[in-house]
Amino acid sequence: MSLYVDIKKRYKTFTLEVNFSNGDGTLAILGASGSGKSLTLKCIAGLETPDEGVIKSGDRTLFDSAAKINLAPRERNVGYLFQSYALFPHMTVWDNIAIAIRDRAADKTAVIKALLERYELTGLEKRYPAKLSGGQQQRVALARIFAYEPEILMLDEPFSALDSFLRENMQIELLRIIAEYNGDVVLVTHSRDEAYRICDKLLIMEDGFIRRGGGTKDVFADPGNVTAARVTGCKNISRIRRLSEHRLLAEDWGVELETDRKVEEHHTHIGVRAHDFSHTSSAANAIDVAVERVIEGPFEQTVLLSVRGGARENIWWICGRNEDVSGVDRVFLSGGDILLLTSGVVAPSRNVL
Amino acid sequence: MEFAPILISLRTASVAIVFTFVIGTWLAYAVYRTKNEIVRSIADALLTLPLVLPPTVAGFFLLYIFGVYRPLGSLLAQIGVKLVFSWPATVLAAVVIALPLMYRSAKAAFTQVDPIFLQAARTLGLSERRIAFRVLFPLASPGLMSGGILAFSRGLGEFGATAMIAGNIAGVTRTMPLAIYSSVSGGRMEEAYRYVVILVLVSFLFVWILNFVSDFRSKKYRLDAGRR
């Protein structure tokens, strides 16, 4: 199975221009709200119509503006898990699942019973959605989608309505479901953790464009541009001036740094993840700092550092909860942990994943 | 006081509401589904017009269409159907006058259904017809029912258009509102008083029931359960 998307849709103040093809595996679209990621999903499902372009699932053309092909949502064979699940409130769990089963299914009752069992809903079949917990609602929504046997499964912020404990459980649950499912999976999320855990491929969207695409682990290890660095959770970003092949000046911090990778002309920024600083193990780069503020979390502490010498920007540092950070005046940074970035407007013309 | 007007009124309103409900809901669904905004707004205005015009204007148009010397009226006459000044004309008048109420209630009810349920139904492969009957209409049912009751009550009280197209024939087309008019113009105030009391009580009963209809289904399930 594969998914090919090349579409444009214009609004008065927003343009969506998305171009990617996904060969195999699960794909996450990561971006802030308003970046166009849900709109992309709705265009694939046929709930929104692009102004122009092509959408293909395998050999099937779902949309082609030039050939005037625009399949109705029900002909597209796309399962869509809505953020709010969109269970029909006037139907019981049983009816919610039953309505999605295709007419050609031989024994509806048996199919429904199997689905109820598989999604641990046995005993709840006579309940109305309002009487179910969030996790149960999500399982009904999934059972309903799989009753329909879709070719592509699309998940639109599937965990945002769940509390954090349930969220972790459902993420594990979903990984199991995806492993058993042999269609395409597209996940839309603003959570980098979800994208990282669930999907092996990643697209990063901003303002209607794809800013970065690739294997999830590759993109997290080397975001490549400022947007991707931010969206993947890089807290420290500074403009740079290139000094030599392996040396640069981080302008916002006012420090010179050694890098392992070659600094190229098109590199305009660097990013450093907050975890990558250390105050104990010495590394290639030492930065003289003062502790401005310490924010204690349950498992780690976030430390705001000011760089000595009148730097414009502070540095975020995250370290273990038990570290004594009060007297820290110098942090170390390995040259391999410096992410070399281009400025945000580099949009790859074609994202073949 | 005669009982005939009471029976005629109830019979007229009961038969009329079947037509009003089906036609009004269908028109509302058709307008709701229309994507062209100009067509939609014109249709909306036309269908609301009988609500604001005097019923005599509706009566005038009905006479204009169904009068025995008009094309449609004479055609009906040829096959032996004389609509004007017959009992079915009271039904016709009640349907035309009550239709805007049903139409507007139904359209508002459809608009209030969260489109996400319709989108979900579409991605689950349901046909538009099935979506209408299994998802849209059930979710809009409190609004449809209150529209139906409103339209029924309006049909019960219809006077102007009925007088013009059905006349005031005792025992045939004399509904309660017409009976009240006849009684007053004949100086029989006592009789008019009784009809008035009955009409007010019956209408009150239905409008009162209206209050419970909107709560009726939501007790079993919350309509907003899809959003959390």
C-alpha cells in the first residue's frame, strides 16, 4: 500500500500546499495547531476538497483535479478517527458498530461480537456513548472504523481528549492495533512524543507547508531546519556566524562553539536540546553561565541559565531531579550535540518517504 | 353550540400536519443540502414568506391556482375534483399557512446538528439517504417534533386563508376559528365564548407539550456526547 498526496487549497489568509508520498509504514504529521495538518487529513478523506492536485491510494485515484476525479468520502475507503470520536450519540455501542458494517458482510452479528471482544467492549453493547469513559469511547470509535475495513486509517489527534494516564495506555493499545492492521496509517498530532512512539515516518508542517520529512528518528536526530528543531522539542536555538569548518559563533548566546559536523554556508542557526548540556562531564565546549531560575518537575528539573558576558538569550537546561544545580557556573556541550540548522523557509519540493 | 366545528378543526389539523411535517422537513432538508448560497437564500426567503404575509394573501394565491376557472382548477374539475369550498380546501389552507413554521424549525434543527457526525457517517461509507434517516433526522428529532407541534397548533387556528378558499359552510368547512367569527357576527357571544375557551385550551395543551419535547430524547443521551 502507498499514499500519494500533491494538493493545493487556498483560503483568504491561508494556503495549504502539501506534497508527499508514503511507501510503507506509519506516517505522522506533526505541527502546531493551525499548521494545516488536520486539513490535509480531511482532504485525503474527502471531507474537504482541494483546489487542485492529486491524491492516490495505491493504484486508486481518490482525487485528481485535472481528470475531474473526486471520489465521495464513502467511496474512498478511508477510516477516520476524529479527535472527539464522533460516536453517534443516539445509538448504542452495538448500533454504532453495526451501522459501519458493509452490506456484503455475511454474518453481521458474529462480526460485531468479535469486534466487541477484541476492543474489550463486551457487556457495554447496550450503552449509549454518553455513558462511556473516554477510553471506552475511543475503543468504540476504533471498533466502528475497523467494522468498515478501511484501506487507510487516519488518526486526528487521537489522544488529546484523554487524561495522561489513559493516554499512555491507549498509545500502547494503538501500537498493537496498528501492528495487526495492514493498511496505511496516518497520524496527525501536535505531540512529538506521540509521533515518535507511534510512527516510523514523519512530516513536519507549518503554515500550510511541509518543512521537513523523513524517518522519525532521523528527523529528531537531525531536524535540519529551525521549524523542525522547534517542533521536535528543541528549546535552545541561536543564530550563528560561521567562523571556520568546525567553528561558529552562536550570536544569541555570545559564545564560540566547536562542532563535530562541518558548518556549511547555508547553516544559519544551531539548536541544542535542553537535555544535552552537562555540568559534570567535560566536553569540547564550555559555557560560563549563571543559574537564573530552577523549575522543579516530578522527575527532572528545568534550569534557566544566563550566559555570562551579556548574551541576548538565555539557555534552557534540563537535568536529573537529584542534581545539585545551585552553584553551577559552567556547563559543557559536546560538539556532536549541536544541531546545524538552515532557516525556516526551506520547503522540500517532494517528500518521498 | 355545535360540536361539528370542533371535530372539523381537529380533523383538518390532524390531516394537515401529516402533509406539513413531511413537506416541511423535506424542503428544509433540500435547502440545508443546497451548496449554492444564492439559491439557498432565495428558497429560504420564499418559504418563509407565508409566515409574514396576511393569510388572505395566501388564500388569494390558492384561489388563483385552484379556482374552477383557472387552468389547474379546471383540470381538477374535469377529473371530478372540486377543491375550492370543500373540506380538503381547509387542509390545503392549513398546510400552506403552517408550512413556514415547520420548514424553519426543521432547518434550524438540521443546522444545529454537529456536522462532525455527518462527516463521520460519510467516512464510514453510509449513503446520503442512510445518513439522513439514521443520523441527521434522529439527531434533529427534538427540533422536528417541536416544529410539528407548532405547525399543528397553527393549523388548528387557521382562519384567513381557510375563509377564502374553503369558505364557511356549516358542517363542512366551518372550523372553530370560522365558527367563532360566525357566532360573533350573528350576535351569539355566549356561543363564541365557548368556542374560544375550547380553542385556547386545546392550543395551550399543545404548546405546553412543546416544552417537554426538547427534553424528551436528551434524557436518554446527551446530544453533545460526541464532543468531550
